[in-house]
Amino acid sequence: METVDRFNLLCGLVLLSLLLFVRLSSGQSPQDTNVVQAKAYLSHEAIHPRGTFQVAIVANIRQGFHVSSHKPRDEFMMPTVVKFDEAKGTIFGPVSYPAPVFKSFSFSPHKTSVYEGRIVMLTQGKLEENIASGATKISGCLAHQACNKQTCLMPASARFEISLKVVNADEPIKRINEHIFQQKASTPTLPSPFKGEGLGEGELKAKQVIERGLPYAVIAFFLFGLALNLTPCVYPVIPMTVSFFVAQSGRKRLAIFTLASYYVVGIAIVFSILGLISGLAGRQWGFLFQNPWFVIFITIVVLLMAASMFGAFEITVPSSLMTRLGKSRQGAIGSFIMGLTVGVVIAPCAAGIVIGLVGVIARLGIIAKGALLFFVMGLGLGFPYLFLAMFSGALGRLPKSGMWMVWIRKLFGLLLIGVAIYFLLPQAKQVSDQQGFYLGVLGIFGGLLLGFLEQGDGYPRSFKIIRGVFGVLLILSGGLLVNAAIQPEPTPIDWVNYRNESIEQLQKRNKPVILDFYADWCAGCRELDRKTFRDKRVVEKSGEFVMVKVDCTLSDNKCTALTEKFKVSALPTVVFTSSKGEEIRGLRAIGFLGPVEMLDNMEEALQDFGF
């Protein structure tokens, strides 16, 4: 009997090895299933009608893989979302997601926000009064997209299910699974009657702060404003502030402090207005940085401020406006208007902290309180500039011999150029024509500076007209160059739309077929298209194939039929088919494949086809 058991065990191992070999030879990844597993936990053993409870969704992500965070930075990545099935008598509040980790990958110019390992997501539920006693079911799924460094799997859903026991109001209940819920004590509360359901994690935190009372919220948002000074695009305000208040250095210390107060109030007013408009529009300023034209606008503004530090022109309050307001009020009004100016520069930088408050105002309609908190946040942001103004005044009273002050201004100008490069580089990495992109930005900047802003002495009126025309032409030329550079480069391969012809029809062309399964959200697909399918050797060899793009971004019936036929479970996947429309074994490529490897596969496919 023992010999028979050993023989059976040996046969089982051999069979398992054969199955694994077949799976690997077909090109499928051995780790393409059950990469993410989800399980639900309850906070109480039983719940009374009208009672509240917590639900924890614990997900375990296989080592070597990650999933996109709930709010990924890249538009094409699929967010991780907890979805509950509809359950009679049970309602759920918004889900609190964990903080992501930020990692660099070759397919993205900036760090990507992801989840790895074990993550916990919490929400709060409530039972209706008329729910019947007994057991009820809570179920749902964790929608996600798992990736490793080479490839992304198809979007998937990890199911979870748990039984909830409903007992009469007089029966005792006790807490369970405290070791899980203690890890995330900041579970979102469930307001009555669930007002604001669907808020994101940042919005929930802002809402919790507001609900603790106005005094607490005022202090918290003042501190939030102080934190905004750590964002890089606040740096341009420093040389502007120093430059402006050095001109006021002849005044007494109390007068300078008063002018600085007007300056800070101007920042706070603009900050609150812009933030409030964003909230009412349901949009966040942070999303603007995904638009290359907005980044170019910010870059040009920073470069122009750098030019002013080098003496190209001076940032001053218009003399006509000062005349109307009266010279006696020039100091206070000038400081206030300068505060309004720098407020416009700072406002876009607020996205990282303001996003929660913006969403709460837009969805809950707390307009008056929201406006007040935005103003307080603006005061917190401008608070350090009170001391910066006093320091600037001290600089102004230093000995004025030599060119040391001009040197400091130029130092600030150099720092501003660094800030402009900081904004521009991530966008430049994503364009197809980097040279045209940089030249276009230079043209727009040069047109504004040389055509309108540069202040030279003795320019005749005719020359001012000529330089204005030259500036307009330069700006238009730069805009055309930028627009051409940011447009996607047309593919050099003659791709066939898979929706127009069947695989059988494509085979009649008497050429081997290459099927490229891709999606817009697939970062590896973009890398494959950018590096491999634009290689001159691959492009030339592609003429001997029928090249088919299978778009799985929004899967339709035909896409689903092809992915099922060829058992595609991850993207990108490149499949080679024979003259009979069957896959050529051993040539399947999952994930990124370099030009050399792709050429080798193409040569082998041609030999198999009989060419």
C-alpha cells in the first residue's frame, strides 16, 4: 500500500509539473490570478435595529504586485474602490482608504500612488428600524487593477461576504475584531441622515474637522495654511515680498508691520475667493496641473518674475491707480494690491490641503463657514510674510554702498528659474517633441518680455509698436510649437481596427497576424508603443504582418471574445497567430518587450508561417 501511495504522489507531481510547463509555454503568467484577496470583518458580534457598526475590508496584495490607490495620480490608472452590494435594511457611509505609498516606475515621469502588502479600508453602516431579526448578509467587492514592474493585469474584483446577526434591542451585544479596528481609529462618522455620502478620504477629514466646532476648525485650518508654505510654488512669493518691502525700508517698524498686515489680508482674500469658486464649481486646482497649458502658464509667470529680479522690469502698482486712490494711501493700498497679486500666484499650490475643504463646501453647501475657513487658511499661509516683511525692512537699512542688493535680487531670480524648471520638466518628459516644446515655451516667454514688459529708456513710439508686433508674432509662434509638441505623435505602423474585420478575414491576407492587446489605462502598453513599436527596425518588419490593435480600455463584446479566445489576462499582451488563426506557441509577450526581443519573435513567426 505504501508503494502505491508513493507512486500516486509521484504521478501527481509529474502531472502538476506538466500543467505548469504548459501554462508557462502558453505565455500566461503563473501569478495572474488571486493577486488580491479581500475579506470583511465586523466590529460587533450582533447589531440592534437602528444600530451602527463598522466594517473593515482587509485586502492582501501578493508580494511583487501593487494596486493603484483610491485616487491615483495618473489619469489612465484604475482606482481601488470598495463597492457594497445593495442590502435591504442596511446603508453604508463613505469608505476610508489608507494612505498610499509613492513609488517610481519607468512608465511614469513622477512617483505613482499605490497600495502594497496588507491594506485596511473602513466604513460605518447603519441598520434601519424595521429590519427583521435574524441573519442578514453583507457582500461586495474590491475593484482594483494589479500591476508589477513589467505588466498590469486586467481590472478585477475581489469578492467579500460576511454574515451580520440582527438581535432584539434588549439583547446584549459585544465588540469583536478590535485588533483590526484599533489600527484605524479614524473611521469616518456616519452623520444623520448620511449627508455627504460619497465624499473622498480628504473630504471626510475636512468634514470631521469642521464638525468638531468652529473654534477648533479655525485653529486647524490656520495650521493648514501654514503648511502650504512647504509647497514649491510658494517660493516665488519670497523674492517678490522681499523686493516690495525693501522699497518700504525707510518707514518705522510699526508702519512696516501695518503694511505687511494689508499684504497678508490681500493674500487671504484672493485665496478664499479662488478656493470658494473652485468648491462651488466642484473642481480642484490640483487637477489643473494635469493640463500642460496651465503648467506652461505658471512657468511663464515664474520666469517673468525671475526676469524682473534681473532688472528687466519692475513689479509696481500702476501709477494711475495710485493717483486715483491718493498718495496718502499709497502704502496701504499698494501693499493690499501686492497681496492680491501674490495670492493669485499661490492659489494653485493649495490643492494638496484644500482639496478636502473644497469637496465639503461643494457637496454639503456650507458656503458661509467655508468662506470663513478659506480666509483663515489664507491668513495662516500669509502669516510668515509678516516676519519676512520685517526682515526685508532690516535689509533696506543696511549700508547701501556697492551692488550687494542687486546681487541678492539676481540670486532670487536664479532660484525662480529653478522653480520654473521644477514645474516644466515633468510635462516635457511626456511630450513627443521635447525640442519643440522648450522652444515654444521660450517663444511665449520671449514674446511677453521683449514685446511688452522690458522697460528700456529712450524707446521711440514707432519702435514700441514694432516690438509689440514682434512680441505677438513670437508668442503665436511659441504657442504653435507647444501645441504641436504636446500632440500625440502619429504611429508609424499601419494598425488594423479589430472591430472592422474578424480574425478569419485577416488571415486571408496571407500574412501572419500580430494582436496587440492594450488599454489607455495600461502604463506598460504606453511604454511598449513608445519604445518598441516606434523602433525603425520593428516598423520596417511590421510590413510583413497584419498588425492589429485590440483596445480593451472599455471592453466590448468583440474585445471580450478575443481576450477569452486567446486567454489574455494581463496587459500589454502581444499574440502571434499562424495561417490557421491559431496562436504560435512560445511567442506570446506579456508586459513590456524591447525592440530586439520583438524582432526575434517576428522572425520566428515568419518562419513558422513559411516565409
